[in-house]
Amino acid sequence: MLLATVATLVVVPMAHADGDPASDWLLSQPSFVPEDDGVPGAYATQLNAVLSDAKARGYEIRVAVIGTRYDMGSVYVDWLKPNQYVPFLSRELYFVYKGRVLVVMPNGLAITDGNGKPAPAADRKLVAGLPAPGDDGAALTSAATHAVIRLAANHGAIVALPKLGHVSGSSTNRDRITIAASALVVVALLGVGGLWRRPRKAAR
């Protein structure tokens, strides 16, 4: 009975969290950008770079990009209701993350402070004044990135917009260097092996 009780206590919260994919992901990650929304990788990388830079400069926020009704799991009743969904999401995260949360949907953006509390009036006004990004994945993520930059500036944190693909390109270059270095090591080992074998043949 004790084991059954413990299992129930563990499984029930997990099942509750699984109903809202963004709340699961944002417990440990700065952004939720569903892969099936057609978001180019460079845009997601750019958003995460801005979030990381903003945090380093003293402004932390987590972002949920919601491109379709299916991104919301069992909370689909809040689809296209960012101002209604963002406090719910914030409360879901509060046990682990107590800071600001930004939600981006095709029809607009919404922000809240920790535990679903209203964000400062200046932040709410800024977010409310941003144009609706529409349902294109790249536009949704770009809207999130620019919103974070402007919100951070509201709080004295100046964050630059990195070029699209810059981080990805650096990663690709590192991969190529690693592959080339590995190939050189293999060639060197083969050469050493050949030199080691030749004296033995001559001795016979």
C-alpha cells in the first residue's frame, strides 16, 4: 500500500504537467519552440542566444512560442487567448521558476510576472503594442526575440540582436575542424603502423 501511495503521488503531478507541453519544457529550458511549427533552426537559436544574453545582463524571462492549438496539449481552451494562458503557465512553473514569462501566439503576445502576477504596466503596454505575428513559425519566433530585446531594455539590459545562423555556423565550423583533426590522427596512426612493420620484415 505504501508503494502504491508513493506511485500515485508521483504519477498524478507528472500526468498533470504532461497536459501542457510548454510547462514541462520551460521548467528547465529558457524557451519552448515546438519543432512541428515549422520554425527554422536559426530562429530558435537566435531566440535562445538573446535569452541567454539578457539573463547574463540581469534580465531573465522564459518564452513559450505557441504556433498551433496542438502545442497546448490539454489546455487548448486557451488557444488564441495569450492573456488568459500566460498566468496559468506562470503558475505551473512557479515551483521551479519564479520569474517572468512571455507567451507568443499568432494573434498577439502576453507577459506576466512570477506566479501569474501582472507584469509592470510599462511591460504590459509594450507587449500589447506589438503587432500580431501571424501563424508563420519564423515570424512567431522572431516576434518573441524582438519582444525580449525591448523588454530587457525597459529594465536597463541592452541586448544585441545576433545574426541569424551565426551560432549555428560556428558550431558547424567546429564540427568540421573536429572531423579534420580526427582524420589526421587516423592517417598518423596508419603511418606509424607502417613504419613499425617495415623493420620486422627486413630482419627476416
